[in-house]
Amino acid sequence: MDKARLKPILMVIAIGIILGGLILIMDKSSGVVVDMEGIHANEKSSENHLATGPRGGALFTDHDFNLELTIFEKGVPPQFRVYLYEKGKLLPPTSATVAITLTRLGAPAQLFQFIPEGDYLLGDQIVEEPHSFDIVITAEYNGKILRWSHSQLEGRVEISDDMLKSMGIELLTAGPAIIKPKLRLPGEVIFNEHNIVRVVPRVPGVVTAVHAHYGQHVEKNDVLAVIDSPMLADLRSQYSVAKKRLTLAKTTYEREKQLWEEKISAKQEFLLAEELWHEAQIALELAATKLLALGVQPESNFLRTNITQYEIRSPISGIIIAKFLALGEVLKEDREIFTVADVSTVWTAVTVYPKDLNVIRVGQKVAVKATAYDVESEGAVIYISTLIGGQTRTATARVELDNSDGKWRPGMFVNAELVAEEIAVPVAVSVDAIQTFRDWSVVFGRYGHYFEVRPLELGRSDGEMVEVFDGLSQGEQYAGGNSFALKAELGKAGATHDH
């Protein structure tokens, strides 16, 4: 192989050896001289005071030779482009061999190599965001190896441990998580049908008083209305007569027993008196049972002057949701006059679309939130309809909610949220840690005393944790709670995006 073809290959090998050493030691001192087979290399640190080249990039200079570095990102992913000049005149991209070593917080070093493209050299990798990094540029030109170092900061802020504590910033670690995406369905609060009672008089009569009205809350055994009932008067009379007959039969029995024991009367008279006494007991029990069946205590009303008065009482504690009587109205014994609903528990009728029927199941926990104001409870699915509505083409699921504090009112519209599935992901971060920076969703990664934005490619979320496809690795620390304080500090520091 002739010397003309061998020389460029040797130069590339030499640059690779130098860059390998730089990756290991990252020596940023200026004026370093490296001698290798007669090749001379000078390193210069830019200290961020760089001239701007004709194409708006950073201009690195060594005597008459200039290297302009740009990050081009119009219509393409960010890429390094290098333009070469001598005495201000643009050189062909093949005039020099260039390589860049890039290091950033929390990541291994990257080696960029360049190939000619038009009138510039094009880097072989994407320059990932944020563009906050340290670079070392190595160029081989006219038998010399030139070296420059440069730092560019973006989205980085320094926070001491004491300041971190005072700001209340919580440090979290990216890692595996179980993502539980939630299914949200509309619904409406309805009465618990198992706790609705329809009140009937049980005896016919005329309404003489109404004490309860629509929407009123009543306690168990509260008087709802009063009627005058001839039938009740007859039953009370039967009880009163049976009680008196029992007293008379008992007296006769005790007298005949005494006479029989004294050998004064025959045993037959005693046995007859005993039989009549037992029959009177049965008659009294029958009369009492008829009154008890109507909810009337026989003894409590025995001395009442108005034996026709019948008090209709509430069988449960609850709210009057229907009323169908008025003063002076004649009622039949099977007429519904009140409907009382116990609202200590309520149901939520949740609309379930056919595509979601395989997700919801009986016993599943559901978070129910009111749409009108801030009310939230957790319940469980107790029923799923087996039929889909002909017009709505939806099914209905019932969720039972505790309503002992009365915050749920039938008719309220709600949203029901339930866990659709459980997904194990390798890397996830807290949703509360996500902030916006430029047009990215970011977290602030923690690296020593520095926090720096990390743009994330996000996946599925359950409102608490969110899957991370790219931008943060497992085991990296990031700011969780109060991360917005870092964004504020970044604003004070005047973050830039200089390319």
C-alpha cells in the first residue's frame, strides 16, 4: 500500500487512541501537548467564550484554522454539523478528520465520528436533549492533531443538600412499578332498592291527621298519619271482651277447683270450668294477634277513649320520597300512602359500554366521584345487568356506597373509576414529578449537587405512576414532591438553549 493512502488511516487510528484516553481521564487543562510518532496536538479550553461562525455555530480556532460546530435540528433530529475554514475560507469537508467525545451528567461518554456530507461533516449519532454537556473536539489537519474542550449548559441548576431540605423536595428513584390504568364510566346515584318501603294502612278508614310530608326525614316508628277505622274499633272491642271473659273464666275455674278439692262439687264441674278457662285464653290470644298484625299493641290502647284511632307509623328511618293521601280521604287497607327510603346506603347506576364489559366484575372496587362538586367515595360492584339496552346499547352496573354522612343524594351525576388492568413496567416515575420544560415533559434528574431536566418519552399511566420508555434509566434519582420549585429556580438562573 502506498504512503499517500496509508497516511489518512494512520491519522484516524491516532485520533481514536487519543479519544480513548480522553474518555478515561477527561483532562480539561489547556496547553496539553501530546507527542505520538511526531504528531503534535494542542488542547484549548473555550471556557464558554466562543466566537460565532458564519453559520451561527461555535467557532473553535487554532491560528489560521477554524472549526465551526453547529447543532442542526430543522426538520431532522438534532445532529452535529462541522464546517472547516482556513483564513476565513470554507474548506472541503475532507480536509480534516474530526471526532467529538461528549459527556453528560449520569450517562456514559459518547464518541461522535463524522463523515463528509455536502460542504460539512455530519455526526453519526443524534445529539439527545437536553443539550447540556461537556465536549472534547479532536481534529487532524495538515499533520497536526488539534484539541478543544467546551461546556454547554441547559436545564441545569445546582442545589445544596441544605437548600434541598428547606425546599421540601423529595428524592425518588426510577424503577419497576405496577401501572394500573383506570377506566372511567358515567353514572348516577340512585336509591338502594333493598331499602325502600311502601307504607299501607292495613285497615280501612278516614284520614284525620297527616304528620309526614314529601322529602321529610323520619325515624323508625314516627307517626306518619292517623285514621279513624271502624274495623280497628271492632278488633279492640273483641280484645276487650276476650280479656273480660278470661278474667271471669279464671275466677270460675279457681272456685270450682276449691270446691272439688273440698269434696263439695263433682269433678266434672271442675273439668268443665278448666276447659272454659283455656278457651278464654285462646280467644284472648287470637284477639291480641289480630291487633299485633296491624302494629297495634293491645294493652297500650286498651284504655283509649277513641278506640277507632289508628296511627300509621314509619317502619324504617329514612326520607319520604312519595306521599299519596290527604285529610278526609277514605283509605282501603291495601292502598299505598307513603314510600320511605333508607339512604344510609345508596347505589350508583354505572353505564357500561359493551367494549368494557370484560373489564368490570362483581366485587370489584370502584372510586366514585361527583361531577358537580368535590365528593368521593369507594364502593364495590354488586350487580351487572345481563342484558344490553335496546336503545342505549349499554349495560348497567350497580355500585353500593356508604352514605351514613348523607353526602350522596339520589339524582347526582358521577364518574366511576376502576382499575382496568395491572401492567408491570421496568421503569416508571411519579406523575407528580412531571414538569414542562420548553415543549417537553421532563423530570429533574439528581446528579451530585446538580438537578438537570430529563425529557421523557412516556407510556401508560394510572394517575399516580407513569411508564417511561426513554429519557431516564432504572435506578436514577429524580425530584418527586415539590419539583416545581426546581423549575422556578431554573427560571431564576436563566436557562438557555444555545447551539
